[in-house]
Amino acid sequence: MHELAITEGIMEAAVPEAKRHGAKKILEIRLKIGELSGVLPECIQEYFNIVSRGTIAEGARLAVEKIPVTIECRDCGYDGEIPKRKIHCPSCGSSEIKIKSGREYFVDSLEVE
């Protein structure tokens, strides 16, 4: 259910920014969503179709780019990407890691007319 609040946040970011630049219509909203964020793009799209009605974002396409999980291992120094289901160092197997990316979600850019 938190996708509704996230979708409202997307609208609160996108619509005023588009209007500030004189846009009449938002054609596409590009989102970046981390693989560990827990945000479901399908739910965002469903809620977006509802909350965008009657706004300059109605009918806009949501383009989602997934952000992979990257870590830094505190034991061996490995720094890189890992599969989201295996939260440990692929080099030494340690679980003493720092997650560097994969939890975030944000509006990256807009395409407007």
C-alpha cells in the first residue's frame, strides 16, 4: 500500500516541475527504482493511472530503470554488484557488507511538451 504514497510523491515532484518549465503535458516520467527498495513498478503504474486523472500527467508513460544492488565488503574490500537475493560478498562469502545502492527510488527526468 505504500506505493500509493510513493505515487502521490511522484506527482508532487513531477507536475510542479513540469509547470515551472511551461509544460502543457507530461509525456513520460522516468523513474529509477532500486532492487531492494520494495517498490513494485506495477503497483506504481496502477496508482498513477488513478492519481494522474485530470492533471497534465494523465496518460503519461512511466519508464522504470532498475538500480542494481551494489555493496562494499568490510572483510575483503570487494566493491561491486550482487544479485538481490544473495546479500553477502560474492568474493569471500562475508555478510559484513555495506549496501551502497539498491534501496533508493526517485524521479530521474521528465519528457514534456
